[in-house]
Amino acid sequence: MGKIRVMKRQEPLGWRSCLVVLGAAGVSLVLSGILLGLQDRPPLTAMVILFQGAFGSAWAIEDCLIKAVPIYLCSLGVAVAFRLQIWNIGAEGQFALGAVGATAAALYFPDLSWFLLLPGMALAAFLAGGFWGLIPALLKIHMRANEIIVTLMMNYIAILFLDYLVYGVWKDPASFGFPMTPTFSESAIVGRIGDTNLNWGLALCAVCGLLVWVFFRYTLLGYELKASGENVRAARYARLPYERLVILVMVLSGALAGWAGFIEASATLNRLQPSIMVGYGYTAIVVAWLARLNPLYIGLASFLLAGLRVGVENLQLELQVPAAFGQIMEGLILLTVLAGGFFTEYRLRLRPRP
Amino acid sequence: MIMKRIVLLALAMVLAWQPAAAEEKSNEKKNIKIGFIYVSPVGDAGWSYAHNEARKAIEAMEGVETSFVESVPEGPDSERVMLNMARKDFDLIFATSFGYMDPMLKVAKRFPDTVFMHCSGFKTAPNMGNYFGRMYQARYLSGMVAGAMTRTDTLGYVAAFPIPEVIRGINAFALGAQSVNPEAKVRVVWTKTWYDPATEKEAAKSLLDVGADVIAQHQDSPGPQEAAQQRGVYSIGYNTDMSQFAPEAHLVAPVWNWTPFYKEIVRQVKAGSWESKSYWWGLEKEIVDISPISDKVPADVRKKVLDKKADIIADTFTVFTGPIKDQQGKVRIPEGKSAADAELLGMDWFVEGVIGTTK
């Protein structure tokens, strides 16, 4: 009979950490299967249906990519802030403000041609989202306000502001009193890529992801950011401009979430309405953690999470599994993958009794 | 299971392969697949529950197969869900929330052979009709009960969103209450949620704190009912008979009964006689009704309410008949006139005696 000892790993796991993640995902799938079995649903068939619904056809993959776009941009945004250990929980509000900014441009300049209007909307979304990120940054620096609380509270303000506009001044007179703006003009709608259902928001994701990666990897500023994130006091000692870095990441973070709002309003809804808010800003936090703040992994995690959500709809349609099951699966996956993270840092060792 | 599905699919394809001439003769369908899309979970005793009960009823019909997806947000997600139903060869799709209107319109354009029915909206297409019920008639009756039972003359109304459907219901409720108790006031709180038990319960408590002693609701959760039960005051349910959640408090509930309507549409689609139309049925077709009135309500009040219901059914009484003033005292519907349907569908003002704003 031995005793189990927890030991910190001396060397990083490297490629084997992939195995840990896969193992964790496997465990969560098995647990989900057991849950399905308890509800008298055939677990294996259910998993096949889930998989087919998410990735089993060209249009399913298209659907997942479309859904992954706003998750990716929000998540990339919060990851930038998290790198500096700034806990931006406000992607939801920054997303709302971005959608509001883009909509303002679309509604006030409907007659501009697309090559002026779309960049204008993107700029407006960038400024509005960035502004919403700037406020908590300034409050943190000048008044030592906790950014977690401030960004969280500002989400509610942003959503209520969006509601105020859509129920009031921006309401479409032809909507029978229902809260929605008029449909955007053609030139304010982000187009589709070729014959697919995919929109150019996907390209925006790729460009932003690449830029963020290059920024952290190859620029001095990116290096300073990472260093400050590792140890704030050391960074201050090294005279790194911590305050300015906080402002930079919060504005960038907000602007990226704002762009997600821009793409959602323009490409998928073609207008602004309250139902644009479905919690991508909160999902983003989960995704950023699952992906360990790496732009490429965030892309993968966004796609897989979108796939899970799309696949669960198929599961509902075929086996009438409750919608809550999707959330349970999401929770299980998050839990097991994060718990699995323990094994990439530590290892267990069986020590024989002396 | 999968094998069976493949065989069925192959069989369906063989069956679908008919000579063109035969197809031209009739659009009759022996077997149809029907999809429902719901905004909230079906187990909530509310809006989606009522639709789902009707879904179960039509599934018992011959040659009808149904399925549903629940808790679908009203944005782009709903478009994908409907798209997938159409891709999977569903013949008829019911979308049961207002926000599904534009997504459904987009999908309908891409699948001209599928029949789409949208609940509570106003847009149609050659293969997309819409439907709703005159819930305000039942709300008026429930308002009569509330007006007769209040002692503080203050009725609380926990409401979802300031859209015409909800505003119309509040107005009808207030008019009903005032018809038996001219002093009755209706205080409105907006939750901006359709289904959020905790928020809706809190909203009800805030109304109780300002003196309301009957709580009515336009919400899909029984939260407000529970709040009324805990404080020992009365409540008016909604969607379905909610007396099980608040046995002491519950007086009556305006309820939905979608079964007759869904059966009618299924029959039409099967017979190939379906046409794109807008349906707005009322008490006379039983699509809306009130649940049994509680014994706590005096017999004479109950009789009065049921008499009024008979009048509405016989079309000798119309709820929105003038003179009706708005909150500022301005006459909106002149004496001797009834509001036209277009006016009701776009209603964005409160009647006199309602305390709250429509913003």
C-alpha cells in the first residue's frame, strides 16, 4: 500500500499536453454519455448525431464557422487583457457598444457606398467598444477601482443603453412597435464569401488573430505586456509603463469585442435588435481560458464550442434531448479540461511505504 | 438505430420519386414532418409549454411526425435551427416567438416548398403565414376577476417587454378591472425577460411593496405566482392554469389552447389546400380561454365573468370599444367606435388607470 504524492513537473509536458486535453474531453464525453443513458437515450447514437449536426456536412461546418466568429473576436479581446492579468469581464458590454457604434454609422449614412460605409462602421465599432474598455482602465489607474467589478457592471449599462436606443430613437416606424432598427441598407451589410453562407467576418477573425499573435511574439510592446503580466512589481521596477499598457489592452480588448458586435449586427442580423445579446461576451471568457490565451487555440476552441452548440440542436431535433443538456456538456468539458490542466503542471507519484 | 434511419431515408426517397404527372394532380401528403422552434424550455408551464402540449396533440394525428428545438435565442441562432429543419425535409415549421419572424422569412425564401407558420408577427410570404390569438379578450376577463378581488384598488402587473402584444394585454386587463371597479389602478413593471423566474419573482415583490394585492403577469415563468403566494395575496396566472404553483393565491389564468389551430393547419397542409394567410382567432375558436375560476371568487363575480365571455363569443361585446382614454386623458378610441385590428397590432399607449410607461 503506497501513498500518492503530488510533484511539480520539472520539464514542460510539450506535445503530451495535447493528450491531457484530449483525455479530459474524452472523460467529459463519457460522463455526458452516461447522463444520456440515464435519460433512456442511446449514448453512442446520440454522440454520432451530435457530431453529424456539428461537423457532418459542409453546411454544418459553415454554420459552426459563422457562429464561431463573434465568439472568436470577443475571446481574442479578453485574452489580450488577460495576458496582462487585467480581468476584463466586460466583453458583453463592449460587444453591445460595438454593435451600437456600427449601427449608428449604418443608420446615419445609409447612402454611402460600401467601401466607405463598412470601414466607417468598423471604425465606429472600434471606437465605441474601445471607449467602453477605456473607462474601467482609467478608473483602475486613477481610482484603483477593481476592473472585474467595473467591467461587469458596465455590461448592464451597455445593454440597457442598447435597449434604450432600439426601443426609442432608433425604432423602425414600420415595425408595429417592436424593438428593432430598420434593416440596414445593402452597402452596410458585410457580404458573403463567394457562394457560401460564410461572411467576411471570418477573414476579419483571421487577420485579427494573426496580428495579435505577431504583436505578442515579435514586438517590444508585446513583450513588455507579457512581462508585466507575469509580474507587475518586477515590471514596474524595470520601468515598464504599466499604466499605459493597461489602457492599451483594455482599449484593444474592447475594440475586438466591438467588432464582434459589428459583424453580428451587420452580417447576420442586418439590423440592431435586443436579441443580438446572447452572452458571447461571457462565453468568450471560458473560451479564452480553455485555449490558454493563444490566438490559434482560441480559434480552435471557438470553433469546437460553436460546434457543440450547433450539434446539440441536432440532438434535440433527432432525440428530443432537453436544451439544458448542451449547457451541462459545456460545463463538463470546461471542468475536465481545466482540471486536466493540473496534470500538465504536476504529476502524481506512487511512493511505496518505507 | 442509424441503420434504421438510413433505411427509412432510402424508403422516403423512393416514395418521393413519383411520376411528375401524378404530382401535378394533387399536393396531398400522406405523411408530414413538422418542426417547432421554442424560445424557452418546454417544461416551464408557460408559453412554450402551451405550444408543446398542442404539438403532442397533433403528433397523435395519423401520418404526423413532429420534433422541436427549445430555448433558441431570437437572433441568428433561430435562423440556423429553421434552416436545418428545412434541410431535413420538414414539411411544416411553426416558429413560436416574435423574434423568429425575419429569420423565418429568410429561410422561407430559400425553401419555397416548405410551409412556414410564424406566431405573433406581421410579415408573410407565399409559403409563410402567421397566426396569433386574441389573448386580450381573456385578459379582459381576468381583469374583471382581479378588479373585483382587490381591496387596495392596486393591481400589480409583471410584464415582459413593452411591445404591442403585451401593452394590449395590460390595457385589456385594466379595462376589465375598471368595468367592475372604476377605482382600480394597474401598476406595471417591465422585466425585459420572457423567462427568468428569479427576476420575475423579484419584480412581483416590488409591486407588492407598493401596495398591490393582486399580481398579474405576462411572463412565462410562475415566479410572480410564487411571490403572491408567499405574501398571502392573490394572483392571476398566464399561459396555462398556474394554480399548482400558487394554490392559495391563484384566482384565474388567461390560457392558450393551440391544439385546434395546429390541427387545422396540419389538415390543410396534408390536404394540399394550405394558403399563406394571417390568422387571429379569439375566444370563439377556443384558441384563448380562461382557466377555471377559483372558489375564492364570489359566485356573482364568476357569473358576471362567464356572461361577459359569452358576450365576447357572441360578438355582442368588443373589448376595445370607446370611449377609451389614454394616460394623459386624451380620447384615443371615440365613443361608439371599436379599435381596428391594425390599431391593436401596433398599440403603444396605455389606457387611463395604468401606472407605468410604455418605454
